[in-house]
Amino acid sequence: MIQSILMLALSIMVISIGICAWRVVKGPSLPDRVAALDTIGINLLAMVAVLSVLFKTQAFIEYILLIGILSFIGTMALARYIERGVVFEHGHDQDDY
């Protein structure tokens, strides 16, 4: 019973990733695309967690953390790019003035 529920959850997440991928391609604006990419990252994280429960192993815990960290850093970089136009600023020191 639990395995069929987990397989249903995986299939729903695959459908959700497909819808979000469509939003990334056809998004009306850049913030919509960033939100869709972040949602894809969250769905991938959840899929790995469900697979970990389905396979009855804890070997995927590191991958869950890695996906979460990379998704967060990517979202922050894209948000900074939208806000400022650059990801990394080449600032000047106070001594340069």
C-alpha cells in the first residue's frame, strides 16, 4: 500500500516538474522563470526523499542536502541578477577615492 502511494507521489512530482519546465520556457517574465526553476529544485529534492523512503535507505540524504544548497544558491544568484544586473560586483575600496 505504501509503495503505491509513493509511486503516485513520484508521478505527481514528475508532472509538476514538467509543468514548471514549461513555465521556464514560456514564462512571461524573468521572475516567473526564476520561481519555476526554484520549484523544480524543490520537487527534485522531494523526489529524492521519496526515492530514499521507497528504497528504504539513507544513502540519498547527502544528495538531498546538495540539491537544496545548489537550488538556494542558484535562486539567490538569479534574484541578484534580476535586481542589480550582475551577480558579482567589482566594488572599489574606500582607499581608491
